[in-house]
Amino acid sequence: MRGRTRNFGHLKLLAIFLFVSVVVPNVLNAINTNAADNLGSFESGETGIKLCAQIDGGPEDSLRFLVTNDQGFSSDVIVANDTCQKIKAEAATYTIKQYLSQEYTLDSVSGGTVSADNTPFIATAAGQYSIIYSNEYTAKGYLHSFGYTATKQYATAVDVYFDANGGTGMMNAQRFGINSSQTLTANAFTRANHNFAGWNTKADGSGTSYTDEQSVAFATGGEITLYAQWRNTETLYHAITTRPNNGVDTNVNFGQKATVADGNGNGLNIVNGTENDQYPVYYFRGQVTDNNVIWGDYCWRVFRTTETGGTKMIYSGTPSLVQDGENTVKQCLSNGIISTEINGSITNAIRYNNDQDSPADVGYMYGERVGYESLTAGSTEYTFSNNVSRNGNTYTLDTSTGQSITGTWADKHNIVAERYHYFCTDGTTSCDETKIAYNFYAYSSNTRYIYYFPIGGYDDIEDVKAAMFANEHDSVAKTAIEGWFEENSLDAHENDLEDTIFCNDRELFSGALKDKDSSAADSSYFSGEARIHIRDLDGNVAPSLDCTDKRDSFTKTESATGNGKLGHKVGMITADEMTYGGMGWHSSDFSNYLWIGSSVFTMTPQTFMGGVRAYLFAANTQLNQNPTMSSMGLRPVISISNPVVYEKGDGSSTNPYIVE
């Protein structure tokens, strides 16, 4: 609300016509100085400017002056003989000009200095100035007929009005003299869930700022409105989770896309099983429009909250600057490839990694890149075993009963695929490190080749996997995202972010790479595939927000659950989080808020397929898989910490939450 109390105490202009007769006197009279001895004196406690008139022997009974202040305000002042007119000193500089200057002369000044007519002098509210003019009648005849009509008033003071700017209460206007220091009235406005943060001459805070009860001197007159500035005391988590939601997600079918038409959990939901936690986990699903945030001068979309009350957001481009009346506001109206991917455009897209022929390539970080090899099976007989032992550089297959099988690949590959994966490539049962191998691919339509991993230098396949999935080298994606974070100085605001987990779940659930007792088919699948693609008995997929392996739980600082391998508190979205958001497997949904018009990587491994490529889940209008060497987009993800409050906004694209 804006409270106004008006009290215009400006100097008023006089409108007067003086008609003076022609007089030709015969006697020249002298100035009678005794008649005006006390004209310029001030009473006790009196301040201001006094214009005094002393007329000796002339036909006039008053003098007329033009008084102009430094704000352009002009006053026509009539002063009777042997009297004074007081002018309140509200401006800094005054100019006094007499009419008919050939007849009137400056006689004396007290409290200041005026050297001549039309010369400015300084007057302050605390000063005392008395200016006396005299008219000495002369033999020179003259005729004057003049008038003055007021057409405009000029402010000699400032009226300050206070606007609650979203708050409640009432404050009266405050009067300031020009260039006169005065303390602003203490704020009396209030606003729920906000702290008062001072005043500004613009509602959006882009003008001149003043603190509460600041001593201020205004140099120009007129009216000024000061808008209350508010700092929100609500966290982003609280703002999101206190809005209406669809309830617990027990009725959500993650195997179906989320649309407005079918409902299916469209909107805000609570993750089943967290509803009684200190911080229930909420997520946005489907076509939602009220999850926009500006942080670090970039737009983000909230997709879920965390178990510690954080607010997890995915990068959504740069804000648009929109003129709203006198104010320029930031809005998150951008969409499409250029605005929502850090690499700029699909032609400059970034790979997740520069290789794809090793399971190591699905890692956000990776260790040894043990790649696959193949040989032509032909008619050679091999002994395939379930176990191998190592003695220095020599490897010996376990050929005890039930632990091995011998035959050609063409005849035995289906049986071999069940569990017999170790073999020597020269057909022996004991070989050096250059010959020992682990077969992992036994697709029945392709029996000509044996696809395998050389394991020389490692004890067994588990030792090989540990080496491949070690966190020793940054992926291309990790390097690009953390580099972008630094280049845009977002690390300067990193204290706003919580050190949440970004999950690169490299656990295997099927295929020969899972372990030596697993069957070799055409692929070895990671656990994300089981949750997101392979349906359970009810026909639903089962995404998870858990990350059980510390190795794959990427954080900046090491903890009991986090690996401490991030350079900054920024990562990527998972395929599980995409599924919670309504992005279905091969189920196009153009209404989904996560769709941006081009493919982007998630950090969830999907498969090592056919001994040829390492795949991750990717998304555009749907979830699918793409090789790690594909040129695709990257969208960074951050999580706003629970203590961090947002300044303003409602989450819409035109009024996003502002966290600055």
C-alpha cells in the first residue's frame, strides 16, 4: 500500500497589477537613514530572508522584487515602505532582482553578502539574511505599468511517499527541504515471511537505494516514491513443498508418460516412503510451468528436492530481459538447443567420453580403459573354465569336474555362455598373460567370433572391473561442466549449494560382465536398465533416487556416502530423475518440462552392448540410449542448500524464483 498525506507548503506566486502615475517632482530628497534603522533586524529565534523597502521622497509606497531560487521558483514580492517581507529559506541559492533598477539601489545586507542586483547568494534554513533596498527620488521622469500572472509553481521542497511494495501497513508522506538533511521515517510496513531490506526509488530495486532511517538530503524538488525492499525468509524448499501437490506417488505409473490429459501424477508429487521424513522428497512431473529459478544469473528448472531439504535444479539457459513499465525484469522464456545446453548448439555438442569400446567409458570418472578384442573362432577347440588362478605371469584354468568344458566355439557357445568365461586364446589350459582372456559375448546368430577382454596383469574379471571403474580420470562431460561452472564464476556462489550426491550407478545386473556366474548374451546391462526399461510384474518401471555404491556417489567432499571426487558442487541428471519427471522410455512426450528439443546425456549407464559400444541413457522427447561418443548436449545440475532463501518470485517463467 502507498500512504499519502499531502501538505503543500510551497511559496505562492502573487498576481498583482500596479498602476503608477507619472510624477515629475521638483525637489530631490535625501535618504532618511533613520527611518529604517531596524528594518533588517530579526526577532529572537527567527530565521530566513528579509526583503526590506526604504523609500524617501518618491511617489511609490512600495517596492517590487523578483525572487528566484535554485529550483527555478519565482516569486513576485511587494514590500511596503519601511517594512519587510520574510521569505522562508528552503533552497540553497537565491537571486533577488529589483524592478526599475534605475530607481532602486541596494542599500545594505546583514547576515550575508550581495554585491549587486541579480547576483545569486547563499541562504540556508538556519541563516539570517536581511536585504534593504532604497529609492532615492530623482528629477528623471518615468512611467511604469506592469503586471504579473502566476502560471506555474515550482517546488522548493520534496514530498517523499512510501510504498509497501507487496507489504502491508500505512506510512505518511514526509516533507524535506531542498538540500536539507533529514532522517527518513522508520519503516512501518510488514510482509509475511519477509524481512525489510531498505528502500529504493524503483520497485524492482534497480534505482537508488536507501537504508532504514538514513539521513538524506534531496537536491531537487517535487515528489519521490520510495519502495520497500523485501528479503524473503523462506527457503526454496519450503516455497515449493508448501504449494498444493498431488500427494504421495503410490498411484503414479512411471511406465506411462505424464500428460495433462491422463493425469498420471502430473504436477508436484511426494516420493512414496519419504512422506514422514524430516524432508520428504518432492518431484515435478509432466507439463509443469511453476518450477523456474534464476541463480547465478542463469535459469534453472527444479525437478526434485533432496533428502536433506535441498532443491535440485537442471540448467535451462540464460534469462531474457523484458521491459515491465519503467523496470527491466529477468524472465526464463528461453527454450531450444542454444539457450538450454552449455555447449551452445548441437553442431558443437560435447561427447560424454571420447571412446565407447570399454565399459570404463560410461564412467563420470574412469580408470583403466580395458577394451574388448575378438578372434575368429573357426574349428579350434578351447577349454572354457569358470575359474582361473594366477601365479606371476602364468594363468591356469580350473579344469576340475564341473568347472570347465572343452569344444569348439560353434558347438559349445550356448553352454559356455552360461558360466564358462575364462579361456586361453591359444587353446591351452595354462598360458601367460598375453593369452588369458574372458569371453563376454555369445549371441547365437554370430558364432564366428569370440568377443573377450584380455585380463593379463589382473587376477580375474572382478579385478579388471575394479580397474575400469576406478575414479582416476575425468570424463569429457565432467571436464566440460566443471569448466563451464568456473568460466561463468558460479564457483563464487558455491556456498549456496549443498554437496548432494550425483549418481553414476555402474552396478551391473545382467550379462557376463556382472560376474563369472552370469550368462553371456548380446549385452551386459547396468542396473539403471533394470529400473527404467525392464518392467516389473505390474507393468511399471521402478526408478530409484538411491545411490548405494560410494564409488559412484559423486560429491565434492568425501563423506560416509560421498566419494569427494567433484571439483565443484555440480553434476548431471540421472535417468531415474528423468523418469520421475515424466520422461518415458521410447514414449515421446512433448509436453514434458524436461524436453528441450534436442538430445542430452544423463549420467546413468545403460549397457555395454554387443561388445561394441558403451551406452548411457539420453533424453529429448523420450528416454533412449546413446553411445558415449555421441555428440549430444550437456545440462548441468545443482542443488540449492536448505538454509538459502529466495528473494522473490512465484516460479513462473515470467516471475521466476530469484536466488541471488
